[in-house]
Amino acid sequence: MIAGVAKSGTATRGVIASNRRARFDYHLDETFEAGLVLAGWEVKSLRAGKAQLADAYVFVRDGEGWLAGAHITPLPSASTHVQADPTRHRKLLLHGREISRISVAVAQKGFTCIATSLYWKDQRVKCRIALAKGKRQHDKRATVRERDWKRQQERLFKRSA
């Protein structure tokens, strides 16, 4: 087994899906680890790596955290008797103080809460969520400029070595 991938190509442990665009669009402030309440077909799809977090965000309702916008594609053979909804809201398992911290930050400070990654921890699926503030256009340009400069530095060091 190489880097957590079995011979059949399915992910056995490690990162299932990540939201790489989140670091570009947001300043990530505080991160939390949350469990997910999933159906059986969803777990099978996650084992096959069929998840996307591109538009995933977290909201708090009635003192509970919910993951919205995450897309888990159902496998055609996983569930024949259940009508699968790939974008349903999934309940997050968080401590009460974490939920209150998230709801206060979102309400007062202008933060939003986004999902940054889904990963395996032992036999369970965990979701890394972060409190984030949106970047302005000039911040995004600075990020691109910095990334390009680092890439160019690596090229220069490879030539000189």
C-alpha cells in the first residue's frame, strides 16, 4: 500500500477530499475537528473517494452544527432501496462550546465557517472546519504573487545546485 491508497485505487486512510480553494479565498482563523452523521451509502461513497467540498459551509441551527453544500456522489451499486440525496445537510458532531464559539463569531465578527477537508481518523470520517474571513481582491493578488515568487525561487535553487 502506497500513501494510504489500496491497489484497487480506493482511499483507505488519510484525506478523502479537501477544499483547496478555501485557502485562496479566505483568511483561515480557527479550525475545529467535527464528526459527521452519515448514512451507509455515504460511507461507501467516501471509501471510493466520491466527495467534493468546493461549496461546503457550516451553519448553526437550534444549537446544532450542520454541513451544507458538500457533495457526496452515490455509487450506483451502494444503495438500491434508498433514494440518495448527494447534497443533503449533514449533522456535525461538535462540543457545545465549539458550537457557541462558531455561532458567536459568525453572528458578530463577520466570519463565515467553511469545511476545509474530509478525512479518515481510525474508522470514522472527520471534517476539518474553519472560521474564515473573506479575502479582498488585492489580498488574492498578493497571494498569487507570493506563490509565483516561491516557485521561481525553487527553480533558481535547482539550477544553482
